[in-house]
Amino acid sequence: MTHAQTERAALCDLLDRLGPEAPTLCEGWATGDLTAHLVLRERRLDAAPGIALPFLAGYTAAVQDRIKRRHPYPELVGLVRHGPPRWTPYGLVPRLDEIVNTVELFIHHEDVRRAQAGWEPRVIPRDLQEAFWNRLRGTARLFLRKAPVGVVLRRPDGAKTAGRMAEPAVVVTGEPSELLLFAFGRQAHARVTYDGDAAAVARLQEARLGP
């Protein structure tokens, strides 16, 4: 199985176990809402652009609400578990599911896991950590473009990549999986450490980050 398939299966197992009303780290969304979001982004390509484009967000929200109302929760989880239909780009383009969905499914898996009491970080396979680090090296400046201070991401082994070039700068240290969660705006739940001016660190921890 690819890492995307592994994350998908584990996330769906967790969604089945928790039911539709459990909390998530996505503001305003319970597990039922998050599941409907995942169905939308893979099966309603007409509405997916509104996930990233604010002027289309109203249409996307309306479609997501209809998806949630029209499908019983177990059916929604089943649609996510089945994966993208073969007629979508995810099914037609080799490896696109792995390339695009590995990070998406990991982030949302942790959105559910870390919203529950008593969570602890999982052990992430080393090759997946390396894949996350490569993704960060290519996209950290995009993810952190709204940061109010400079940001440098650092792995425990000392390897670094620039997130935003500005002063004052904060060095954020953690495993690639934790740095990825930080860069996606989950600062409060990412197991990272901060080095820098205390005021700059506080501003960064409260900032809205992410794609």
C-alpha cells in the first residue's frame, strides 16, 4: 500500500469509531463535516476550487452541506475509504493520489486524532518523514507566506529550510511530520520547539498559517 492508502484506511477506521459528532482541529467542523469535505474534494470537482479560493467558498460550503445531509455518515466514510473515482484526475493520472493525498490525508487524520483527549504523536515511517521534508523544502515559503515574522524550519538532525525571510526570525524545530502540521496552521497541536525573540514566537504561534 502507498502512504496515501495507509493514511486513508487509518483515518476511516478512526472516523467509523468516533462517529459524526466528534471534535476536530478544523474550526467549526465535527467529524461529519470533515468527512463531507473529503468526499467533496475527491468527487465534486466543480466545488473543490472553493476550498482554496475565497470568492468560491460559498458555493463549496453549500455543496458540502448537501453532501452531509444526503448521505448517512457511514456511507460518507465508505466513500472516503473507497478513494477517488477512476474518472477523476486522481484515478486517471498515475501516482497523483499518492502525490496529492498523502499530505492531505495525514493532516486530516491528525486533525481528528489530536482533537481527542489523551492523544500522542504516532511513530511515522522514516521514508514518509523524508517525503514530508521534501514537500516542506518545496512549499514552506508558500505555507508560511502570511507569517508575521521570519521562519526557519529545522529538523532534529540540524537540517534547515527557509519558510519566510524576514526579521526577527524564529527557528521552529521538530520532526518533518510535526513541522508540516505547524506549517498547515496547527501550531497549538504540533510538537515543535521555538527559538527566537519571545514576542516574535508569540506572534507566530497565533498567526494564521497554511496553504
